[in-house]
Amino acid sequence: MKRKNGLLVMIIFTVSVILINVMGYEGVSGDGLATDKEVLGTLLPGDMESGYWKSSSAPEFFDPQNLWRYINGQAEMYLDYGFKLVVTSNYTSMDKSGSMTIEIYQMQSPHHAFGIYAAERSPDDNFIKMGVQGYLGENVLNFWKGVYYVKLISFQTSPDTKEVLIKLADVIAKKIKGGYSAPELFACFPEKNRVKMSERFIPSKFLGQPFLKNGYRVDYKKGGRKYQVFLVENSSPEEGEEAIGKYVNFLKLQNNEISHIKKGDYQLFSTKGEKGKVIFQYGLFLGGVLDSDNLSEAVGIIEEIVHKVKNRN
């Protein structure tokens, strides 16, 4: 019996280690497994890994209850994006001439990590291959991979600042195991007139509506005109119908004149005006075109999205 129990313990331990390695430490916590704090701590560069730079402070951790103490002005936004935990630590160069801070945010899922990263980037940033994607400034380097959003901030600039940021970011990125990419639903958006690096994932209060969650949005530009295309994936067709009903009622309350068109297995609603909206519901999906001044063009965009959604599997 003891032998069987010992074998069972070994199996559980082996499976736990495999899960930690395969999942890149994501969501691994509980009895006998590494806690989130322990995992975040291991992602920070150690003194042997950071070369000329050494840690100069003990790691600090902040959770949803006290995040405001660290980023008071931004705490609410991070919470909306599924923030779970952050570790931050200071680093100093050997000659004391430089200092920097590294922040590693653990989010609810890879989608949420992409979401907060995308919320803080700009299409004009200098994008680099770091993790899944990152951008590099004169004294900052931010990137995302897995459930993690990583920020490195140097408080001084020198000819080798960018090289140092890239080296330390690469140490962290390589510790996050697994392969990741941007949310696949963005492949359903049209490529024509698309503004590069404008993709956004907004997990709550999408379009300012509490009933719209997990929204995907992309900016577009045609000539001097800008418009946006969005898509929301609900949990069921019933939820999709309920969501479009609520959104149409919201538009009516804004004194919009609503037109309704049935297009085969999906339905369209549109408003008139220079900042018109054309929205659709197909099964569990709700989406549309915002700031549209051309109904036929917007309908064509929606037809392309619906076609891609139907064939994405």
C-alpha cells in the first residue's frame, strides 16, 4: 500500500512539473504547486542573467486590492483588463550611473495580456520582435507573451540604453514558455484600408455598454475618412440575439432612426448620418461598422466578416 501511495505521489509531482513547463507557469497555483508570486519572481532577471545590471531592491508585489498604491491613475483600467498580479523590481548598473524598473503584469488570459498591451501601444511605435510583440522607445521597452505584459523603464538614456533593454527583455521572454499569437478572431477583419497595429481587445464595457464583453476592434482609414470595425463573440446565439436587441434599444434612446434588413441567416441594423452605424448579428456574433457614411460599403464589409466567421473552422 505504501508503495502504491509513493508511486501516486510521484505521478502527481511529475504531472505538476509538466503542467508548469507546458503552460509557461500560467494559472498554476495551489497546494504543492508554485504560487503566482513565486512564478512571477522567477521571471525577473537574476544577477547572473542581467550581466552589468544588478537588482537593487527586493521584488514588490501588488494585487487587485492594492494596485492603486502602485499605479493609482491607471489601476482601474488594468483591473478592467483582467489584472491579477504584478511584480516590480529596480535594477542598477555596476557603476551606479544607470537605473531602471522592471514590471511584469500577470493578466487573466493571453487575450487580456494582449488587450492591455494593445491599449498602451500606438500605430506609430517602433515595433520589435520580443515575446509575441513589443515596442521600443528611447528609454522603454514593453512586450507581451502568454498571460504576461512586461514593461522595462530606464531612468537615464545613453548610447547603449536600447541594447540593455532588449537584452533584459529577452531574458524574461525566454522564461515564458509556450507559443502564442494575437487573438485569431482578428483574421476575420478585412485587410483593405486597415490601420496597422490598431487592433484592440476590450474585455468589458465594450462600446460603453455593460452587456457587451470581449470586443474586438480595428481602425480603418480611407482617404481622409476614418472608421472602425468591431466584432463581439458571445457565448451562444441566444446571447447574441439578446445583445443586439439591447444595443438597438440603446441606439433608439439616442434618437437614432433604425433600419432593419434580413440578409439570409443574419440580420442588419443601420442608422443614418455622417457618423452612421451598421451592425449585424449572426449566431453568437455581433459586429458592425462605426462612423460609416456609406451604407453599401459598410454592408460589403459585414458580408466579408460573416463569410470569414462562417469559414474560420
